[in-house]
Amino acid sequence: MNPLLHKLQPYPFERLRHLFAGVTPPRDLRPISLGIGEPKHPTPAFIEKALMESLAGLSVYPATAGEPALKQACTGWLARRYGLTLDPATQVLPVNGSREALFAFAQTVVDPAHDAVVVCPNPFYQIYEGAALLAGATPFYAPSDPARNFAIDWDQVPEDVWARTRLLFVCSPGNPTGAVMPLEEWKRLFDLSDRYGFVIASDECYSEIYFRDEPPLGGLQAAAQLGRTDFRRLVAFTSLSKRSNVPGLRSGFVAGDAAILKQFLLYRTYHGGAMSPVVQAASVAAWNDEAHVVDNRAMYRQKFAEVTPVLADVMEVALPDASFYLWAGVQGSDEGPRAARQSHRRRLAGMSRRAKRRRLRRALDEHVAVFDLRKAVDPQLGDQLVELRLQRRPEPARPEVEAIERGFGHVHERSCGVDREDAATQGGARLQQHDVAQALLPEPPRGHQARQAPADDGDAGSKRRHAASPAR
């Protein structure tokens, strides 16, 4: 087996299923899922019609490079949306959704020799980390800045890390923060790319959901405005999933540097990355129509306008620059250190196992965001446990952390899954993350084997906040 596989963290939705194991929701209430960033608006009828009318394409093998009609539709959309002129034959390539393309792209462009690094934002889409690890590179997590609406603080990436960087993942609008990169930030990244030679992969799958009159700036658009019309060392990734409410279609495209896309096409030819002719036909219809995108955006704007003021009364939340997430702050307690510890321990003493679980859930809701799981056993309580990896708020909240520490286990300082002595080389110590172990949760069902996350791996998708979408 590939020895790099053991470095991969369980995917977030697998961890979420473990969290929900044994939990029975009230039968008289309809649950609202906050578990996955999935559009809930209906797929436009004309896209379904185009799909059904193209079923004859199931009888032929598709070309990996894509049909000319689809590539023309993609470059036509780039021209209308960003004012760009690209060669459909050499600068555009259809992909089966941005997720598989982002992963495969790292395997194409990363040379793992010479201690290669892949830089990605934090918080981040977990594919960035997995793609870097399986490409044989070391991920570096560039932290976000709460003072700038969680824009990435590129100043926190050391010079020696940039010198070893082979690939930089950027996401604008950000997932899940919704932050949009301005032109001056793009210029800085282009300058760094010129100096150190790394490739930029621009993930832009949320570009069509925004709340202001001016649409978000795209990476290719920024390059063109700065005179980089060859798009050297830049590839943009986009998708129909959110734009057109077709996540099950698995359709998108990449565009940019023709020399890189030539090599990416070679990789995909062997990898088997061709898009079905049926999907291509539906995609042509979707990219060629903008009216349904305007309607879709209007529905999101209405939902955000209705839900944001309601949530703002009870939690730290604000309208994002773009995307369909609300990046909600986690509230803490005003209790003093000693009072918090004593109060927490009094409540824990003598509680039933069920009551302990309820108390833990309340503590977690008040203080931290859950994003990782491991099985564990508490030697004192003797209960079946699951370890939760947690991230603290940027403002120190030591009383609350100590209360959880004393009541449920220990706190071990971590930095994106890297011990502090290694933080200088792998980054992330500035995020002030913690592993809080010994968290009481329901025992997995009989016969169910929970996956163990490696003890020395990165905290995939780490968040100090809960990302909630009003579209669900």
C-alpha cells in the first residue's frame, strides 16, 4: 500500500457521522442539516432537459480534452464574466467537479524532491491537505486574520517556506470564511510566484454567490489586469455545483497557463478523467445561460438578509463578502477562572453518563468548534470515549479551557497537528489550536469500528467557528 495513505485524516463528513452515531432527533421536529455545503435550490429545468436529450452519448467514449462545444461555452463564460480571451483548445480543460481536479492537479505539478511544500489557507477545504500529502509534499497552513474578515495573512508564511513551495492553493471567495482577495493581494502572490517559481491553484467555485453589486475578482481576471495575459503559473478552478445547483452533475473546468494544462491533460488521460458526453451537453447549456444564476443569487441574498439579523442577536456573525456560508463566532463564558473550574467540577461530580454527555455538548457549544475525532478510553471514568480536536477562539479564554480540561481530560498544545517544537518548520503555531481529549460521547453501535486519526497528522479543515449555510 502507498505509505502516504496513513497520513490522510478521515473526511469531515465521516467524522460527523461518528458524532451523530446513536443520536435520535425529536420526531416532531424537522432537522436542519448544517453538515455539508450543498445547494438546496432546485436544478434548473433546462439543464435537466439538456441532460435527458443527450442520453445517446452514453454509447461512446468521451475525449479527456472535452468536446469543442463545451470548451467554447467555458471560454464564452470567461469572456462575459471576466472580460477575458482564452484559447479554448489550449487554455481550458473540463473536469469532473473542482474537487477531483484540485486533488489531481497537485499530483501533476508537485515534485516531492527537495522537501517540497504546499501552502494552503487555514481554515481550508480538506482536499488541499490530502492532495499535498499524497503528492509527497508537506502542507503549510497560512492563518487567516479575523481583523480583515478572515483574509489570509501571507506575512505569516516564512521566507524559507516560500523558497520550498511548489504549489499554493488559494480560495476566493473563501471556504468557509467568504473572504474575497483584492487586486493588491493577487499582485503580491504573483510577485512571490515569480520569485520562487511555485504554481498558484485558484479555487473559485463560490464566485457567483455574492451580495454586493460588484462580483468577486477572479484570479485570471487579476492576472489580466496586471498584464499577465499568459497566465503563467496560474490555473483557476471553477464548477457548476453552486453556480447552477447541480452538485450531482460533477462538472467544472480549469483554465489558465497553457503549458501547465498540457501536462495536466497528459495526467488526466492516464488517470481516466474524461467527462461523460451526457454531462458535457448539460454543462454547455448551463454555462451558456446566466438568467438562472441571477435568480439563484437573488434567492441566496434574500435568505442571508432574513437569517443574518436573527443570528446576529445571539452569536458573532456578519454577512460575508461572498459564498453561501455564515462563519459564526463561538461564544464563551464570563465566569472567572476559579469559579468556572469549581462550577464545572461540581456539575460533573455525580452525573450520570447521559448527563455528562449533555454537559460536554453544552461546553463545546459555548467554547469551541469540533473538527476531529478519535477513539479513547478514560482510565478514571472507564467510559467509552471519543477524542475531539478543538480550536480555541483567537482571544484567550483560559478559564473556559481549563474548566473543560479539569472535567474531561487534558489539553495538549498543538499547531495544525504539529508539536510546538516542529512548528517553526511547518507553521500554524499562531493558530493556538488544542487537542482536548477524553470527551464523553455515545458509544458507537455494535460492530462499528471507529477510524483512528494518526497522532502526528495535520488538523484537516480546522476552524474556530461553525460554518453554517442558510441555504440548507
